[in-house]
Amino acid sequence: MLPMKELQSVTGYIRGGCSPIGMKKQFPIFVEELSTLENTIVISAGKRGLQIVISPADLAKAVKVSFADLIQ
């Protein structure tokens, strides 16, 4: 995970506006693998306070996603 203080300088996004869809630069996208058990998940739409409801499968079709065990 990127430290918050580096977020805008590295990604060009402010906190709350980081979306895996339509990134200015392509960064690796990791999503908790348990999300694949859900019909839909909610992700940022690229603007603070705006979200998209999408299936994990459709997200994987739209962008390169790595599903991984992220819960420690």
C-alpha cells in the first residue's frame, strides 16, 4: 500500500478519488480474493464520494486485477 502522504504525488489522485478504472498511470490492482464470493462490490468511481457497484468478474474484465488474500 502506498503511504497516504505520497498518494497525490505518485498517482495524481487525492484521497478518496483513487479508482482502479481509468487510472492516469497503470498501477497493480489487488483485490481481496473473498470479494469473488460476492455478486457485487463497491469501488471508487474516481471522484471523492462517488462509487461504482460492479461484480468482481466485471471489474476483472475492465482492468487487470490480481485477486489475493489481503486479510492478515
